[in-house]
Amino acid sequence: MNDSRLLVTLCTYNERENIELLVPEIHEQLPLADVLVIDDGSPDGTGELVDAMATVDSRIHVLHRSGKQGLGTAILAGFRYAIEHDYDYVLNMDADFSHHPRHLLALVDCMNRVDVGIGSRYVVGGGVEGWGFHRHFMSQGINFYARLLLRLRTSDNSGSYRCYRISKLREIDLDRVRARGYAFQEEILYRCRRVGCTFEESAIVFEDRRYGSSKIDWRESVSALWVIFRLGIENLFGVTVAASEQPVPTKTAS
């Protein structure tokens, strides 16, 4: 990978305190990588901070989006940017230090052997710090559900710390991706599998964010289950189910 072009993408909403520290740490590990921040109009000035950082470092870029549009759409925007700018690999990670930069080199090394490298909490050497029973149960449950319905063989299908080979992403019709939120993680692995991607998991330890608050809530979990269910029906029977992100409650007459 010595001559390959790598883009690291960070999807942000109110991550100013984290991003100022994270980008330099990424470049300590990967000095030749470009970093693209996809910011959804953060009120705390995250986007403006990255603009200022980009003026003094040509490796830093930013996409400004108007308001929160969902994590899945932000990662897709990063994919499209990487494809349009002829990168060889795109690596996505969380912007809050829950994905520590110390794991970057091992994750990038996966690309010498496979098409998708997955930073995995659920292989030997991986783990999670700071979670209670509820979050462990929710994560393990969604991973089991995805493996069952989408025939994924990887252990960690719901994390976003991953590196992708651009030539394989070009084979996917990204306009067909349905998930807008956290279910994107399972869906993109499903679509990568459909185009013949190979996978490798590299152990990571997932840590609590350093600053700010988590953006995951129960609605995201319900949405993820619904999207995976629809993809599972498509996978098993070749039938496309409703296009909406999640089931719409039926109104009853009063």
C-alpha cells in the first residue's frame, strides 16, 4: 500500500472538542492519509474549525451539509468523495475517540489481503469499555440478527471503524442503499458481500467518547432492525419490501 491513496472520513455533529485533537492523532499514525470531515451543520462550530485547520494543512478537507441527515448518508457522502477523487481506499471512523487511532495501522494492513477491513470488538483481543448491560445486549442482538438474516460471517457488523477498497465500492449501486442511520453498517456489508468482497476483522477496543454525548437512541435501534429485516427478505426471497426507513404507525379513526 506504499503508493496507494487513503482517505480517512469522519462524520461529525457537534464534535469540535474531539476533532481538534483527533485529526493530529490520525496523522501521527497515517502521515500520508487525507482526512475528510463530513459535518452536518454543527451548531458548536465543528465545520468552521475544520475549515481553519484545512487552510494550514492540505491533507484536511471538509464537506458541509445542512443539518442532521443521518450517519449512513454522511458515510455515503464520504464514499462518493473518495470515488470521485480517485482514492484507493477509504477508512471511516467515529469522530469522538471511541475508535482510537492506535488501531489504524492494523486496520489498514488488512487491505494487503482483503477488500474490507473491519475494526472488530468481538474477535480475540477486542472489547468494549464503559458499556452497561443494555448496550451490550443491544449490540450483540443486532449483530446476531444481521448474521442470521443477511448471511454475514463477520462477528462485528454494527461498528463503523472500517476500511474499504474503492474498486469494490465502485461495483455497488450506492443509490440503492436504503439505511439513513446506524443500520447503514449492516447494509453496506451485505452489499459488499453481494459484489464478492473479502473481509478480515482486526481487534479493537471500543472506548467511551471523550467529549459530548452519544447520539444513539432507541429509535435508531428500531430503525436498524426494520432495515435489516427488509434486506433479509430481499436476500432470502428476492422480494423488495417497502422503501421507508422504518415502519410507519397506522392512524386509527378517533
